[in-house]
Amino acid sequence: MGGIDKLTEQIVKRFRDSGFDVDAKEISKRLNLLIYEFKVPESEAVRTVTNYLMKELDIDREQLAAESPLVRIADVTTPGKWVSLKAKVIQLWDATSPNISQVGLIGDETGIIKFVTWAKAEKEEVKEGKSYLFKNVVTDSFGGRMQVNVNRNSQIVEIEEDVQLPPRELEVVGALIAIQQNSGLIRRCKLCNRTMTKDICPLHGKTEGYDDLRIKGIIDDGKNFYEVILNEDNIRELTGIGLKEARKIAEEKLERSAVLAELKNRLLGRYFRVAGMRGERYLIVREVEFLKQDIRQIAGELL
Ligand SMILES: [Zn+2]
């Protein structure tokens, strides 16, 4: 009978996860009948009972959470599969469309993958650095790369476990050859942290924002280009310009873009040692420093 209990629990859970209450006793009775009386194989019995319940509740398969196996990110290789993942949020990007509520990178020990949460899914937002169970997400392929999509049948549950990331530590020594326009003293939406353009959030429209400092740039090590994002801490460490100083520059010059000009002036073309993790799109910077000392050392050795 243990088998019946397990199967019953599995069915109850699937319906409960989809927001429907079902009668465990009734399910157990039907499974018993099918399996022991009619000698129907277990999987077939589960399917039959599930179909019966869907008919009773007048719901279609779309409304029922898919049964998705817990997989590792490295195993996500084909689009169109329902899976569950335990992963840590590595980085959140700016959503490029109002249809997207969140987009970024998640990772586990085996890999890193892009995730997209559709606005329609109406999920609570995840936070960088936290680990979650991404339940019933759909694998997809976009621009030749795999990603997972969070839709309204998915669930995101924060977990205690601190999911470890793959050892993709990387050290790059190279020149900062470009800084993108949407860098410097930027404004973020108070509701969703997205970058705003002229006080307009791509998702929330005209709303309250707050200042932030960041640089999106390209480092060239002579072999590869690396897209890097420097946050306020990185920028302050390198230039002494933090948020406070940046605001001051903007006030003095009566223009926020003066901050970007100043940062370009100080950083563009300089050589850096950057340590971080290779994400799918960006090098996620943990440490960054000027290469000045090394050059002095080299120069010293030469002299
Ligand atoms: Zn917003």
C-alpha cells in the first residue's frame, strides 16, 4: 500500500501546486481500484486519475503544473522541456521589454544559464546572491544559447541552501577600450531597480527613482573582449568617485552626463587586472585594480 500512498501524494501535490484542492482519499481509492483490481500499470493509473480530476475540476492541462524533474544546469540542453532547478541568482540585467519582469543569470555547480521571468507570470522578484528552487520552468533556446523561462505555471521558492557556482573564476589583464553610453550616474526605478531613461522606467513608466553609479565597458586583453560591469564600489575604489562625489560633479556642471565624461577621462584606455566570474554575457567583477604598480615594477626591472 506504500506505493499507493506515494502516488496519491504525488497527484495531490501536483494539483495543490497548481492551486487546486483534491480529495486524497478519493484518489487513493481510485488508484487502488485501477492498480489492484484492473491490473493497470502504475503510470497509466496515475494518468487516468489525473485526467479524471481535471475533468471534475473543469481545468485543462495548461492550468496544471507540469511534473518536472529536478535537473542540473549542465543537463539543460534541449528546448521545450519542463524542468526544475536549484540555482543561485548571479546577476540581474535590465529588462529590454515590458513583457519581461526579470532577466539575468542563474547558476549551480555545473553551469550558468540565462533566465527570463515573464511579466504575465506575476512572480515575486528574485534577488542577486540568493538561492532558489525554480520549479516548473521551461527550457528554451534563444540566439543559439539555452535559457529557462519562468511562466505562470512556474514557482520560485527561496531556499536556505547556498547553491555553489561553477569554478569559472577568471583573471583578465587588459585595457578598458570602451565605456557604454548608459554608464555613469544613472537612475534606477525604486520599484524594480531597472535603469530609467529620463525618469521613465521601462516597466512602471514615470515613477520615483534613485541614483546609482555603474560602468558597462569592454576590456580587451589582446585575445578576447570581455564585457564588464563595474558597480559603485568598484568605481569608488578606482577613482575615488562614489555616489556622493558623482552627484557633486553633476551639480557643479549642471549635467549628469558630466560624471560619465569624468569617468571616461580617468578610466578609458587604462590597464586593469580584473578578477571575477565569466557569466554568459558579462564578466562579473569581484575585484578590479589599475595595473599601474605592475607597470612600475616592470619599468623598475628594466631600469
Ligand atoms: Zn520599474
